[in-house]
Amino acid sequence: MMKERWIKVLKELALIGAMDSYVTISSRALSKILGCSQQTASRYLIEMERMGCIDRKLGIRKQRVKIGEKGRELLQREYLDYKKIFDARRRDIFLKGKVISGLGEGKYYTTIDGYTEQFRKKLKFIPIPGTLNVRVNKDYLDRLMELKGYEGIRIEGFSTEDRSFGGARCFHAEINNLDAVVIIPDRTHYMDILEFISPFRLRDRLNLKDGDQVDVIIHLGDGDEESGDS
């Protein structure tokens, strides 16, 4: 219940510009927007500040408020839920980006038995070592964020005597009209980069070099039918 109340507050703050900068608002003014008492509105703000949903700069009668990182994440999850509802028929995400090298977070996924055996069962191929990395153009980052709401084809993490290995999600995709698979590690630190795996070397097959622009189509919702162990 508390989350729903916070979402309402965050939405109203975002609508008056608090996503990108501090806005001046009193608890009384906020209470009128929310349809609650001034004391309740003030309590919401105090709780949300304590949880990192908003940042506040207090004045004598008014305060300046900006939505914090936790608040942005809550709004984003709410947005993705509604987007899934209204885009229920949508099965693809279209993106543009450029080829890069050197980050390769998913590279070790293609060389370790615990992963490659899952690829064989769930993707029906064993990828060659390495990944093709694409940095998504800024204009398409909102579409990339939609992937957070989809499970895709699950690659489970596992442990050995020496260390543990994290899980990942995979999505069938196309890059410049050539079939491939996007792999998204659970522990990735790069929110604007996609890594592609394939049974053949994508750079050679597509004649790509760093800086080349590519068109990407990511197919959504194919995890259920592909994730079996047959």
C-alpha cells in the first residue's frame, strides 16, 4: 500500500518537473494535489526522503524537491508495467547502435561448460567464444529499458569449488537482418550496451568494424517456448 502512495506522489512531482530539477512546493500545495491532509502529505515526503525516493532542500515555508534514484526506479517500473499492458501485441523492440569493442562482459559466458550446455539445450546452438558489442544510440535507450520487464530465456547461475557464476537472460534477435541472440548478464554494469552471441563470428559475417552503425530487432516473449530442456 505504501508503494502505491509513493507512486502517486512521485507521479505528481514528475509532472511538475521534479525528474530533472528541484521544484518548489509546500506540503499544503502537495496535499491539495493528492487529496489528503497537509500532515499526511508532509509525512509522505519525510518517508520518501528517508528511503531515497526524493531529495529535499528545506526552506522556511516551502521546500525544494527532486526525485531521487530510488524514485526514478519506482516510476520506471510502473511505466514498464503499463507499457506491457498497452503494448500486449508488441513482440519486437527496434534499436539502433554502433559496434564497439573492449567491454565484453558476456565473453566468458561462451567458454564455460556450465553456460554452454544451457545454450545448447535452450538456444539450440553453442556460441563461438566472444561477443559482438553494440552501444545503443541515446534516442533508443528508453526502448532498451523495456527489456527489464521481460524474462526472456533464462540462463541459470551456478557455483564451482572456486567461485560462483551469475545468471543471465537471452533474447532471440536480428542484427542487420542476421539472426543472433542478445545476452544480458544479471550483474551487468553497462545499461546502454548489448552483447550478441552466435554460432558464427558476427563481425566477419556482417563485415563490421568498430563505429559501424547497426539495426537491431529484439524478439520479446519467446522465453516460454524456448526454455525447455529437450
